[in-house]
Amino acid sequence: MIRVVLPAHLRTLAGVEGEVKLPVEGPVTQRAVLDALEARYPMLRGTIRDHLTHRRRPFVRFFACKQDLSHEPPDAPLPDAVATAAEPFLIVGAMAGG
Amino acid sequence: MSGVRLLVGTRKGAFILASDGKRERWDISGPHFAGWELYHLKGSPADPNRLYASQSSGWFGQQIQRSNDGGKTWEPVGNKFAYLGVPGTHQWYDGTPHPWEFKRVWHLEPSLTDPDTVYAGVEDAALFRSTDGGQTWLELPELRGVKGHLWQPGAGGLGLHTIVLDPSHPDRIFIAISAAGVFRSDDAGQTWRPMNRGLKSPNELPDPDAEVGHCVHRIAMHSARPSVLFMQKHWDVMRSDDAGESWREVSGNLPTDFGFPIGVHAHQPDTIYVVPIKSDSEHYPPDGKLRVYRSRTGGNEWEALTHGLPQRDCYVNVLRDAMAVDSLDSCGLYFGTTGGQVYGSADAGDRWAPIVRDLPAVLSVEVQTLP
């Protein structure tokens, strides 16, 4: 199981409270986690990454283990602590505004 | 007893304001979709409990929400708006080619007869249609073939903001784009023609009479006389008596002919309403006086409606989708402001009162007249 923390607006949209726990088969990567997340919650398609290109939306960030993983390749392995569910994978609405 | 339901979209959520036919006391629910921008909500004329809402966010993009119970509960439906084929380019602000990129849905227009069919006008300008209640969306791409490479965004973006369905010609659709103009299809969106003859934009276009490129802000039709259209253009209030084939100016004695919304009385096809705004760089009423102007002659002769509206120190704007007309016997009129007020009149504009004063900036107001 992978633990995913969604931003508040996406928790509301998906109708979930707290962390989401997802089974991910194979290597645990950004792409694998997001594929599993969107399969479980189809209404999140297009909100985190583009429908067609699958590129991360500009004001969305990915954090885990106190690192900003937003610019990592989507198929790069996530930290072991995420893969073992010791730490959550955080999907964050970027700071915007003044 | 009959009643009305206002669907109000704001910068930070949606609100539903409901009243009986007297329109004196209002129940207010919301915010729905708190924190999101609600560019537009609209109910199906064929089933008033079926509502559609355009919900968007700079962070998380576009959502379409659907209600089957008049807005008590909502469910997200399809949000994939993919241009068909290779989308090509339109003009950018500096005149260079710019690829078409989907940004948001500005306007939702449900079919007059089928609750599951709904049109979406989007930025960058294109028209989409769903026939399954919003689950999937398909572009009507021929529209962008009508000199789309010459379309250029207005200051607010290249938005397709107006969709008018003709009740007497089921396959006829009018749409309007800032800043491209009015286009009409007579075959349910398969082919389109620009309908901008008579529009003049001497300060905005090198050719003031260009076939496309005019900054049309809103068009309105009375269902009993669909060949007559009224338009609030960037500057100028216009009228067409031949279904958009030609336009003539009817600004008449307005204090300024800049503005955004335009509406038609429910029972008097020649009674129309605008909200004059000072200028394109000063988006507030002239002299700090919030005045709706009414013409009972289809334009040219206008009277100011001020009773109950602020007549000093008022510097709000009224956006293009933020005025609506109900169809009760005594026609009601409603508008929302960028200052968060929603005003209503139950007597065709003679007297006004605020329904609510302190919402987030209002982007759109629609009204449903309920049995």
C-alpha cells in the first residue's frame, strides 16, 4: 500500500477524508502512484496532471520525505520510505498569491 | 406557488438563491464548491432539476459538476476537453501565432429539449457538446476553421462566452467570442459563418469592418422572435433584425455604450436592458452611479433605472453572464456585481433591492422560473 495525501480541494472532489491508501503494482513511481490514484478516483483525472500529455499541472507539487520531487522524471523510483508506506506521498497545491 | 431559483457563480464558489413568486424573501445556500471559481451554472429548460456547473481552479484545472435535484447534491462528470485533430494556432496578443490551449469552460448551455445534451463554450475559444449529461465532450471543430487563425484574445482571454439556441430552428446555434465576433450555424454545428456585418471597431481593428475580430461581449434573443438579436459589444449596443446577417447600432442616448451584459424582457421582445460601464479601461459605472438602462423600443431610446441601486460611490462591474431575466407574469430581473452584490427587481426593473450583498465577486447569474 502507498499512502497519498491530497490537498483539501481534491479530497473534497474525490469525497475522501484523510490519507488515501492505494495498492501499487510493480515499481513505485510517480506515474504508477498517479495511475492508481486516478483509477480509484476518476474525478481526479486532469486535476493533477494533464489529460493528454500527463504532464504535472504547473501549480501542483509532489513532496515526500522532506524532498520536492516535482521535477523528478515520472518513472523514477520514489523513495523507499514511500514504497514501504513509512512516509506518505504528498500532492500539494503550490503556494500562489502574495 | 411558482418561484425562482438563481444560480450564482462567483470567484470562490457557487450560491443558490431561491424565492417564491413574490421574490421578497430569499433562501441562500452555499458556497458550493467553496474556493473554486464558478464561471457559470445553468439549468436545463427541459428538466429544471438538471443543473450544470463549470468549476475551475488555477491549481487543479477544470471540472464540470452536474445536479439532478436542483442543486442540493452534485456529482463531478467529464472534464476532458480535447480539441479535435491538430488544433493549430490563433493569434497571440503580439500578433504571433499561438497554439490553441484549453484553459476553462466559460459558459454552459443546456439543450432546449434534452437534459442530457449541453454545449460548452471554452477558452481558448471552441465549442464542445455532450450528449450524455456531461460525461464526455466532443468539439465541433469546424467553428475554429472560420478564420480561427486570425482570432486574437481580448484582455480577458480568447473565450467563447455566449451560446444562443434558436427555439424555432432546432439546428441553429449562435455563438460569440472575444475577440472574434458572432458566428452562426444552421446545421447543428457542422458548418459556421461569421455574422459580423455592420459591426464597427475603429479603435480595436485596423479594418473597422473586418469579417472577424470584433470584441462582442454578449448577445441576447427573445424566444418568441428569434430573428431579432441584441448585442452588447465592447463599445456599442447593436441590433440585428435578420438573425445576425446584419447589425445596426442602437446605443442612442446611453451615457456610455460600453458594457458587458444585455438582456431581453420575458414578455416584451422590444424591452431590453444593459448596464453601462464607463470604458474599457475603467470597468465601473459612470459617475459612481449603478444604473440599469431599459429601452422599451428595442434600442435607441433608453431610460435609467435607479430605484434601490446605489447612486454614489459605486465602482463595481457587472460581467457578461451576470444578468438574467425570469419569466413570471411580472418579469423579474437580476444581476450580480464584482463587489459581491446580487440585485433583484420583481417589476421589470422599476424597483431594485439587494438579495445578498457580500458574496465573492460575481461571475454569472442565471435564473430558473419554477412551476
